[in-house]
Amino acid sequence: MTAITDEFSSAPVLPKWIAPVLLLAFAYGVVPLIGSSYLFEAILLPFLALSLAGVGLNILTGYAGQVSLGSAAFMAAGAFAAYNFYLRVEGLPLIGSIVLAGIVAAAIGIVFGLPSLRLKGFYLAVSTLAAQFFVQWALTKFSWFSNDSASGVIDAPKLLISGFAFDGAVGRYLFALTVVSILTFLAYRLVSSQTGRNFIAIRDNETAARIIGIPVLKTKLLAFAISSFIIGVAGVIWAFAYLRTVEPDGFDLDRSFQILFIIIIGGLASIRGAFFGAALIVVFPLALSRLGGFLLGDVFDSGVLDMSQRIVLGALIILFLILEPDGLVALWDRVRRRLLFAWQST
Amino acid sequence: MPLASYALGMMEASVYAPEVFARGLPSTLQSSAVGIVPTGSIADAAVPLLSLQGIGLSFGGVVALADIDLSVLSGEIRAIIGPNGAGKSSLINVISGVYRPGRGHVQLDGISYTQVPTQRLAHLGVARTFQNLALFKGLSVLDNVASGLAYKVRSNFAGQVLGIGRSRGERRDSLSRADQILEFLDLTAVRDRLAGTLPYGLQKRVELARALVAEPRLLLLDEPMAGMTASEKSEMAGFVRAARDRFATTVVLIEHDVGVVMGLSDRIAVLDYGRKIADATPDEVRNDQRVIDAYLGVASDNEDGAGI
């Protein structure tokens, strides 16, 4: 075992920024040219939005250790806030309304993060449910939020940034990709900063963190604020770039659970984990429906699909919790190390 | 298996480290009988750095501490011993503000508190370790130790994310100071390991490093040698003494191993059932009849326990 570890440390290690940069170059340079509209609409756009939401929740739950079941509420708050800012504030550019929407989501996050100063674990999770139900209720109850539309549905505005319109599936994909990349980079910087280490300290031992002088209350609320900001912007992407028309019911408790599953499957306390988890959550139902249709033909209708999705996903989560608590990221790292080792020894 | 042997190698390599550090430093206090005024000035010694006055603490009907007075002079190593449940850890928790005493107050550096403000403890120059390991498992050893300086950080998260303002300088300073402490406690070899992956004895030492990095005036050690082997204990005792000599830190120490305590400390307070039954130099404590009855024990002739 020791020998193997030594082997690895002597291997030429690529700089850490190489992989993300290559990936981004591929995502910007190659994907728009070869991708079909189905790829963008059904896979990449929801993947990007959910990844960003996963990054946001991971800051709160994975790093700072505060369990939250209110993610969808913060997405909804972001989406509806951006819609209203853009609609009601004359001359406000789209970027401005997105940033303001994030700030609104952050403010709501702080309010519903206040119980975390007293509550821990499951009790805190239950109290964040209040955010989930309250926001969804308020958006449905007060039609002002959806500009008095009869059905409560909002239509996203044109994605226009300094005169440049992000039209069509590819345009919206590039828009989402840019926002997600910037926020993910900032999130990465955050978790490797002093504040990020304070998050981990509070997660691992709150009493010790307080004793050594980490401002625990402030740091917890900061985690809620930053997490909610990112999840709020993810909500804007979900509404404006992916679905284009959303209603409050689209941000229900199921969505919150979905985001929680993303970070559990992908890997807690890992920025990459959110992307791994989101990829699985988005691609898995599509793959299952293709596979089911191929194997079983007409018997595999949407009802069966829905049911089998839940069963397989539930089993998958249980398996992950038992076999790989560190998520897909840990699995990926292990496989990559094996491959590298095999490649070196040949 | 390889992990264990690796750890063992670490231990062996570092056995002599504290003596090396202690050598050449003004450590006139190596023998505990000499007195209680080490590196600090005489003026420091006149007013105790820490004094407890009439501390009482109860949990429901259970009296954990009753009317405890304790004074700790600047620069001394002050041990608190006593049987299990005597209230030793409660006392440390009162001093560090984790518990609020029902009666009495804690005087720290001339300022009196009914409850010491835990959040400001680091600013007051007080650091502590915990009986059960309280490391941040998800951080590296280096970051664990550097976190002992988190109370000084002035930059906000935005500055840290963008890498502007004072955040860079702060990070550089705390890393270099953490590195010095790691070297002092002979932990450099495990610098980049996750704290949770270290063997128990080393984790205890990392906790000492995290407390020491802020160069506290008062260091509270809650059973720093619990669960260690004899050689690990003497090694740890060496580190505690070296830390006192190098940083002029006052040490309050809870320990079970009487042999280690006798050799290490300047004065010893003995607790039993929440009361202080003795408070003197090691030699006096060793011969105190009440202490012997309560704690040290004699070769028992099995008075009432016959047949158990």
C-alpha cells in the first residue's frame, strides 16, 4: 500500500487547472457545433442548472454541515425575483436582475437559516422545510409575483446582454454555461479560502470552532446566504434558460430532494461532485426510458417509467450511502488512479 | 498494517525532540521544586493570571463543583487531578466558558467574569484542548493548526474569494506560523495528511499544536495524555514543558497519570466529588493523607470490601 502511494507521488502531476480549462474549451468550442437541439434542451440545460444548484447546496450541506431541504424554494425565489425585477424595474439589464434575484434568495436564505443557530441535523432539516412550503405558498397565493397571470405561470424574457441576444437552444446553453462557470469558479475559490475552512471547522466540531475564535453564528448565516445566492441564480437559469415558462409548482419538495440526492450521489464537500451527481440525475431517467423502451417495447409506458425511475434511483442512493459515502467523485478518482497506475506500469 | 508501522516510526523519530528544543532556553524550572516564576517578570507573578473564586456548578441535583477556589500564577504548570467524576473537566469547561457556573466567578488577567465569553476566548489569550479529540477531520493537519489563528482574520469572504486586500498576507502569515509550530512539535512529516487519518497519539499532538499556534498566555489541557502509552506520555510531557519554556505560556493541565503529573507540574490541585481537597506542590500532595485516601490509594487491606 505504501509502495503504491509512493509510486503515485512520483508520477508527473498535471496542474490542477488543466482539466477544467480543457473541459471549458470543449464545452464552448466543440459542443455548440456538434450538439443537437435535443442534447441542449433535454440534457445540457437542466444539467447546468441542477449542477449549479448542487454547488450551492454543497456549500451549505457538504462544507458547512447544515442540512437543508429548502433548495427548491431558493430556486423559486431566484426565478420569480429575477422575473419581477426585469419586468418592473425600467432599464435594468438582465445581469442586474439576476444578481438582485440572487441577493433576494440570499436574504430569504438568511431568514430561514436563523434556526440553524439553535438546531442541528434532522431538526434543522425539518425547519428548512418551512422555507420550502412558505415560498411555494406565497408565490401561488399572491398573483402579483407572476404578474397576475391566471395560471401562475411566468414567461421568461429574452436573454439579452448588452445588445447580444442568446437565442435558440445553443444561445441559451452558452448563457447558462457562462453563468455556471463563473459562479462555480467563485465557489471553488470560496471553499479553499479561510471562510471555506471555517465552514468545514464548524461542520466537524462546532464547539472547538467556537473556542478557537471562529465566529460561528456569522459563519453559519454566511453559508446560508452564499448557498442561497447560488441556488437562486440556478433557479434563474432553470426558469429563463431551460424551461422558459415556470410555475411555483415546478419548485416543489421533490426538486429539493433531487438537489440533495445530487450532492449525496456526487459527493459531499466537493464542487465536482455536484456536476457528477447532476449528470447522473439528468441522464439516468432518459437512459432508463430508452433502455426500457428497447427491452420491453410498449409495456414500458410513462407510468412504468416513473415507477421504475423511483425504484432504481432509491436503490442507487442506498447503495451509494453504503458502498461509497464519498460519492461518484471518490469513485472517479479511484478509477482514474488505477488507470494511471496501469498506464505507468506498462 | 503499513499505516501503523509508519506511525510507530514517526514516534520513534520524535522521542528526543522536546529535549532538543528545551535545551538552551531559559528553562530553570525543569525541576518543579524550584518555584513558580519562570520567564515572566516578578510583577506578573504578584497577580494571578487566572483565579477562580467560589465556583459552584450543578447539573440538576448533581453537584459537579462546590465552592472551588483556584489561582494560577503566570508561567506555572498547574495540574488538576482527581478520580473520575471529580469535576476536573467541568472546571476546565467553566474556565473556557463552555459551562456557566451557578456561583462564583472567574477572574482572568484581572477581569472578572461570571461566564467567560467563549467566542472571545482566543482574543483573551486562552486556548484549550479537549478530552475527546476535537480536530477538524476534513482539514489537513496544516489547516487544522492554522485554524488556531482564525480569530485574527480580518478579511471578509469577498476579499478571500477574489484574492484581494489583506487576505493573501493573512493566509501567508498563518501558514508560516503553523509550519513553525508543526516543526516545534515534530509534526512536519504529517503536515498535509487529513487530520482524521492520523493515529490517536498524533491527533492529540495536532490538537496541542492548534492550541499553541496562537501563542496563548493560558493553555488549558484536558487530559492531553489520555489513552497514550508510557513513552508517548513522557514525550507529550516533554512537549508541554517545552511549550511553556518557549512561549512563556501558563499551563493548566488535567491528567490521570499521577507519575507524569508529579514530574511535570509546579503546583497540583486535587479534586474529589467536586471539592478541592488539596492544593500544593507535588511533594506535599504526595504526602497529603486526604489525597492518599481519595485518590492515590494505599495498599488496601480490603476493609469493608471483603469478598467482593
